[in-house]
Amino acid sequence: MFKKFYLVLFALSVSCVLTAQDQKNIFAGTEEGSTLNILYRNDATGKIYANTRGLGVSYKRGKHVTGKTRSFYEVDIQSLKHPKEIKVSGTAESRKRFVYGKLNSVFLLRGAVGMQNEIYQKADNKAVAVRVQYSLGPTLGLAKPYYVQVYRSPSVNNGQSRTEDVRFNEDNFTQDSVIGKGVFSKGIAETVVYPAVTGKLNLSFEYAPFSNIIRAIETGITVDYFPKALPIMARNPAENIIITLHVGFVFGRKWI
């Protein structure tokens, strides 16, 4: 009888030790990201990206809704160029490069909420997870007038040529006297805001070697709609709808 008692006690002891070891391994995996059997409810990521009209950075916070679905909010800012922008050199003696015919330097400040669904899960930490994301939100287009530096007629007092920062005037502007691009701070007080609505559809390919780290390549399409058309280049129509393709590098972390 006592032998049976000791055998049962020994079996229970071994079971407790093994269970404790399994729990220890699970929590170690939580800390080190070595296991896929953990549901990280929260994540935060940054992204650096290039699209067909400019460069940008973004920040995103996500939270799991189900095992394969996340909700998130995102903010990003990017530069926006016109497809016909070409840098040329002024014909003045001290040549500097500028964009002939440019009316505004444009930056887009976006906010959005969206959902992310997992299409393919990782089989192990060396695999790739594929996710689709879609979002919608408001955008502010900040259009700062573009200035160039030009030579003016000699001063009456000292007989020397003077320089002046001016905006492009398509009626009488010529390239002959242009020195180059004006200082960026010129025209900030004249910035005009163009409200817009933005929708995004992205595919994300996450390849991080640890489950609590995010490393991914993201690509997709963005559509910006401006109720009031956004002017960028002279002698080209202002734009109400801007469609761009992008690719970017995503980095971040997950936590419980």
C-alpha cells in the first residue's frame, strides 16, 4: 500500500515539475519571442516608405480583436511631388538647381483607422506571415508656396545687382535670371491647407525571427481625394484625386 502511495506521490511530483518547466518555457518565450504560441494583444510600429510621388514616415498602434484580426490607428506624413517636376540649373553665374514651373511644395499629414487580417500565419519563426490591411481617414494637404531666387536690376545706390525671392509667374517668368531655389522658410506663413480623405490598401510580409518583434516589407496603394483641387505645377491642372503606389520597411514590437 505504501509503495502505491509513494508511486502516486512520485508521479504527481514529476507531473508538477514538468508543468512548471512548460510554464517557464512559455514565459521565457514571451520575453524572448522564441515561441509562436503567444497572443500579443498590442503592437506599435514605425514605417519608412517611398511612393510614386514622394517619401514618408508613419507610426501605427494596433490591438488584437481576434486571433487573426487587429484594429489599428495610424498617423503619417509624406512629401508630395508632381510627376512633371524636373530640376534644372539657373543660367545665372552662381547656378543652383530648382524646379521650373513649381507653384507649391506639398506635404500630406494623414490620420487613419483600419483593420488588419492575417492571410497566412507563420509555421515557425523562420517563415513569413502575410497580412492585408485597409484603412480610411482624414488628410491635410499643406501647400507652401515655392520660391526661387532671382537677380534684379542693379541698385541705384551702389550699382550692384541684388537678389530677391519670388514665386513663379507663368505670364512673365523666365529662367534667364534665376539663381536657384529660394530658402525653404520663405513662404511658410502663406501655407494653404487642403483637406482630403485618404483610403489605403496594403499587403504586409512579416519575416522577424522572433514573435515579439516586427520586421516587415509593406506594399500597397493609396488614394487621396481633395474636394478642393490641389495645385502643384503651373500649366498643369490642379488635382482632386491622387493615386500612388508605395513600398516601405516596417519595424516595431509586440507585447501582451
